[in-house]
Amino acid sequence: MNGIFFAFVVVSFFFAAIHQLNWTPVVGEKSPIELLGQSMIGSATDSVTLAISLIGVMALFLGLMKVAEKGGLLVIIAKVVKPLMIRLFPDVPATHPAMGAMIMNISANSMGLGNAATPFGIRAMQELDKLNTHKGVANNAMVLFLAINTSSVTLLPSGVIALRAAADSMDPAGILPTTLFATICSTITAIVVAKLLQNFWSSDKGTFSFQAHVRAQKRKENKADKGDYPLWVSYLALLSLVSLVPLTVLYGRGVAPWIIPLLMILLLGFGFFRGVRIYEAFVEGAQEGFKVAVKIIPYLVAILVAVGMFRASGAMEFLIGPIGNVTGTFGLPTDAIPMAILRPLSGSGAYGVLASIIQDPNIGPDSYVGYLVSTLQGSTETTFYVLAVYFGAIQIKKIRHALFAALSADIMGVAAAVFICSYLFLN
């Protein structure tokens, strides 16, 4: 991110300086360098204003999520997912700690709890590495887990909804159906690509110990863990999730206004009937939301200033304009390209770009571009960051086909986001 931030600033200054040298003074007009400086100050001010407006919305959503968490919603999701995970990861024993950590990571990601998902993800990689006899080389389970992690089906992109609400969106939850559609497509792509390539990309036969292999072979003979849901429940949940795709396409815009009120009543009702002290839990989560909103102010200032300079200098139009002329015919306009490019590289950077786009009065959160970049934020992942952190935690040097599978999922996420947003918001 250091290089990206510095490049934005240097390129912006370079373009503004060239325009300044070729500028003919006109009475009442500001010079390119003056516009650049004005953009820097304005962007810094806007970033703090945005963060302050974000505090209340972030507190609301994290308060609701804390109620759901204390009510055991993540545990319920984990139990539903487990029978499917066992079949996706045949090399990992069903009772191994790695399986539990992977399930909790995916469950947290599905609820938009990125910060909560990361510790589970690192723990999962550490446990998978205990089964790995080829240290430093990613095995099939690691690659598949990373691919799913970077494309995980998202049921509630709470952070993006909060940001859209802070930007005065009339329909902040309108991206929930589009994000669900895009993440289902990207997750299917991640699984298919990872499975197809595992036999052709430096096969890791023997990666698992013989003991683990025997346990995996006997998995079907063992009784299910106490409290696990039967397989038919998992398939029913999967079928219900997939059935949401055509419903999203057909009725997404009509359902969107109901989402936030229903989320409030459903999550609070869930916690209440599960015996949670919902007021105390909500306040606890709201306090976390307050801290998160304040914590991101420096990141917003840095990125919004850099992006503001990039636009004001004319660099964005010069560098990305020709690309946008091509991708625009496919529903990916110039204004959305920085988001699509930066998202796999940096979460904070993409978050800042998203904020700058939907705060732009010429675009706004409820335009086609606003819906598209919001969906891209929720349906793609900081792939390089995730690979670096998760593999770095266990000193994996040979990642095999992990990057290819993850980027394939990202590309599908962008394509699916363009398709569903074009269908819902351009027709």
C-alpha cells in the first residue's frame, strides 16, 4: 500500500505540474496547481466528515451483529455448513481443529465480520500446516480454503451498507441482493478452479501424513459430532441460498427497501428468543462500531486525499479513460475501474476509493456506478493481502495455484457484479 499511495501522489503532482506549465492564466480561474491543493484540503475535510457521519451507522450495524453473535448465529451457520465442508475438504479429518476454524472463518465472512474472520483464518492455516509434511508448500486444502476465503458468499455486507447510509443513500441496503448474487458466482468459480487445477499444478501427493489420510478415509464410518445438523439440512440451506439468485434478479429492487428494517427486527428478535440481554449486547457492539469508525479516519484521509489529487490533476482521465472507453461497453465505466483494480490489492485503499466515489456529487451512492462499486467492495476481496497474511503466518513459500484460483474468483465477482447491477439499475 505504501507504493500505491506514493504513486498516486507523485503521478498526480506530475500531471498537475505539466498542466501548470502549459496553462494560460484566465481571470477568475484557478491554476492546475491551485486546484490540486484545493482538492487535497477538501478531500481531507470530507474524509473526516464522512467518518463522523459513519459513526452512528457503524454503531447500529455492529450493535445488531453483536446481538446475533451472542445469540449463537455464527454457531448455527457453522453447523449448517460443516457437512458440506467435510465433502469439500476430504483430506481434512472431520474432527480436526482445522475444520472448525475454517467453518468459523467462512461463517464470519458470510456475515460481513471481516475482523472476526481473520483470526479464525490464521488459526485454520496453522492447523492445516500441522497436517502438512511438505513444509513451505501449500497443499490442496490450503489452496481451496484461501480461494473460498477470498470469494466467500456474503449474506450481509454490513460495512458497505453503513458507508452508503453515511453517504445519504436512499437505498443503502440495495446492494445486498447484488452482493449475494456476485459472491455466489465468485465462490463457485473459486471452488471449481481450485479443484480443477489441484491435479495439474505441482501435485502435492504425500502432503498429508499417513495417519491423517487414514482418519480421512474412516471419516464416513464415524458418527457425527453431537449437535451437528444432518446432511439434508445443509443441502436445504444450500438450495435456499441458490434459489435467492433468481429472486434477486427478478425482485431485487422491490425487496431492497425492506432489508434494513427486517434486519433490525429479525436480529433483535433472534437474540431475544435466544435469551440474550439484547440492550446490553447492542450497546457493547455499538461501542465497537464507534471505535472502528474513529480508527479508520487516518486511512480515509490518506486515500481520499490521494484519490482526490489523482482526479483533480487529470491523471485519472488520462490513464484510465482509454480503458474505460472499452470496458464501458460491457457495463464497467471509467469511474468504477480504480475500484476494480485496487480492491484485490488493499482493503483500506478500496474502502477509501469507494467512499470518494459515492461521496462525489456527480455520481452519488444511488447511481449505477454507486451501486456497482458498492457491490464490488462486498463481492471481491483483498486477495494479495489475504494470501500474504495467511500464508505468511505459516511460512508458505510455494503457493501453487492459490493466486490463480483467487484471482479467477475476483474476476468472476467483477463480471457478476456488472451483470446484476446492469440488469437491476440500468433497465
